[in-house]
Amino acid sequence: MDRRGHDTASCLRGIKRRQRFSPGAEMREAATEILFTKGAIERRVAELAAQISRDYKGKEPLVVGILNGAFIFMADLIRALAVPCRVDFVRLASYGTGSVSSGEIRIGKDLETPIAGHDVLIVEDIVDTGLTLSRLVEILQKRQPASLKVCAFLDKRERRRVPFTADYVGFSIPDRFVVGYGLDYNEKFRFLPDVCVLGTSSEGEGI
């Protein structure tokens, strides 16, 4: 195992020893595990980049990252592309109570780049209920891009509340709470190079 992988395993062992990590009342403590290793992620990102490069051949897409979770995935993805691209970011917040999203979103940071007539690729860390992403797509479509697609690192279909299908998906995962590779719990664990499972329920994880 490489050094960074060893760091991930050490971090998870520390969580097990403390047995104090519990993302909300709905998440029961359970053994942690590595779901996708750094190597597996690198291979899948390369495959996605190759597919996206073929689809956007002769074009220069605007790649839009959703902050904060997608920044690591997006950075790796655009560096693996074989086509030129531009980059922008949005930051979103969802209205609702507790862990329940209403699907109404507020754009905390909007795009700085006009998208009318341009090819746009949204990059997200995880598709969960589909509420927020479907609403974001609706908002951006009104700005009349030439095309609009979504690339999600992870897809958790069991949690869907509205029909939504990403155009590109890194991995489909079960209903588990995951951290690492940009995904967090209370802004912790984003730095882990692997995707790790914490607990048995993903209640409240994503939107």
C-alpha cells in the first residue's frame, strides 16, 4: 500500500478506536472501511476523461464545479482531459429542515462566466436525492447554453426523490455514508485519497 493509502487506513483505525464519530442521530456507529482506493479512483477518472474527451472533440467546454465537494474530483478530471476547457464554480445551499431538502436552492456563488451558446459540463461529487442537481440544471438551462451535461463522481440511486440521471458517473454506490476524495462530514476527511464508508446510513449526507 502506498504511503497515502497507509495514512487513510491509520485515520480510519483511529476513528474505530475512539468510537465517537456519529454523523447525526440517524447514523449508527459501525466499522469503517475503504470503498474505493486511490488507485481505483485514478483509473476511473482516466476512463471518464477519455469518454468526455471523445464527446467534446473539437469543442472547449466550460467545466462547472459545485463547491466544496467536487473540487478534488474536478481538478483530477480536467487534467486528464484531451480537450481544452474553461473552469468556473458555483456554491449551492438547499432550503429545508434538518436533513430533509425541499429542493429549493440558493446560489451562494454564481457563475462568473456567461454560458449562453457554450457547452457546459457540471461536475458534482455525489448525486443523492437529485433535488438540487435537477434544480440547478433547470436554472442553467434558462441561460441557453449550447449543451448542458452532468458528470458525477458518485451516484447513490437508492436515495432518489426525483428522476435524475447524470450523463457521466464514476461509481454507483449503495446507501452508505461516505467521505474522502473531497467528500466530508462537518468539513472533515475531505483530504483522504480514498473513498471511505463511515456508519450504516447516509441519512442527511447529500442532496
